[in-house]
Amino acid sequence: MTKLIVGNWKLNPATLNEAVALASAVSVSVKSELYEQMVLLPPFVFLEELAKKFRQIQWGAQDFFWEDKGAYTGEISLGMLKDIGVGWVLVGHSERRRMFGETDETVNKKVLAALSQDFKVIVAVGELQRDDGEEVIISSFKKSISGIKLQAPSSKLQDLIVAYEPVWAISTNPGAVADDPARSNGIIGQLKLAAYEMFGDESKSIRFLYGGSVNAANAAGSLAQPNIDGALVGGASLNSDEFLRIINTTASVS
Ligand code: PGA
């Protein structure tokens, strides 16, 4: 399985001009064969312009709402995203869970809606407290992805990407440090086992990423782990040189 690198820009940069400059700096330097291993998640309002200007880049949204239309002030639908050429979505990021009231139940509704509309969906799970046990992570994971129907010929699971992100490892949190790669490899191994119990052999097409303070210096150590299929990168994706170095790491570990 080739490694996947997702850049989550969060609430950055400040202007469309800066967003175009960042996308441009990545786009001019990324090796053409690595485009399909890279996804960028800018803020909603920049997406349309970026998707139009940089067609080779796979673009995604950081969130969306599961209904198609109606009285849902402030929300964005999957149909609107599809209409502007966006094919990927992130759901359940810990910042949305902690600050904006997302629960496993709302995350699950979004996962099912996105898969049913043929989006690739990255679902983030991870413990909020350092001493939360593995059971907490696995239970949240199972609830977040429950109810996916395996329908031949396409099971949909190849469109599902899971990002394991321990909150205490996210770079903007006080005292954050990247997780020990062997530890996150072990947790992801447990998540893969849980997915196998839910979906059998088909679960092998789900990709599992690690996220939390990934940078150019530590990416190789994490990506070399057998269970880790890629990285969800926050802060380091805002610096094109740093991000390109992470992308280039995939070539040496795939
Ligand atoms: P970080 O963010 O790489 O800045 O730690 C990761 C994330 O929150 O997705």
C-alpha cells in the first residue's frame, strides 16, 4: 500500500492570496507521481479557487454537514463540495470534537453520508487524555464507522481512511510531542484488528494514518512502521518546504 500524506491547514492561512501561494509552492515542486499520495485540506472559502487553479492536487474539506440542503445555517453540503471538484472530506478531527461538540454519533452520520456520495473520507479518532486506555480509542473508532454496508462489487472501504491522532501529540497543544512510532503502530494494529472483526478481509483496504506533530525530521520513523499507511499533518503542512520533505519521505518507505 502506498503511503498517503494529508495536509490539514486548519484555520490558515489568513488570505486567499496566501493560500494560492502555499498551494503553488507545493505544486511546482512535488514530483508528479506523488500527487496521488497527497491530499490538501484548506478552509472552505479557499477551496473553489484552489481546486480550479491546481487541478492535479487532490482537495478535501475539513468538515461538512450530512444533509443535502435546508435550514442548517452555516453548514456546507457534500453536493456543494462535489460541485466545485472536491472529492475528499475529513470528519471527527479532535478540534471539532472538543470545541464544536462533534460526537461519535454525528461523526458516524457524516462518514455514512460521505461514503454513500462516493467521497473519500478521512475519519479522525484518538484519545483526548493521555491516560485514556486503548478501549476508549477502539470504542470511539467502532462507533464512528458503524453501519457501513459491504456491497459487492465495491465495498466502499477503499474510500475510508482512518487517522489515529492522540490529542496530546497535536503540535498546538501545550507540551505536545509526537507519539513514539512503535506505540502508535501498536494502537493502529489494534484498530486494524477491530476493523477486521467488523468487516473481515475487506477491512484490509482501509488505510490508517498517524497524526500528531509529524514533521520532516520524524516522518520517516513513523511512516516506516508496518501498520502506518500515511500521515495527517497539521502545522508542518503550512510550510511548503517542510511539507514537501514529508511527501518525499513516502518514496523511501513505500
Ligand atoms: P499537527 O496537527 O501536525 O500540527 O500536530 C495534526 C492535526 O491536528 O491534524
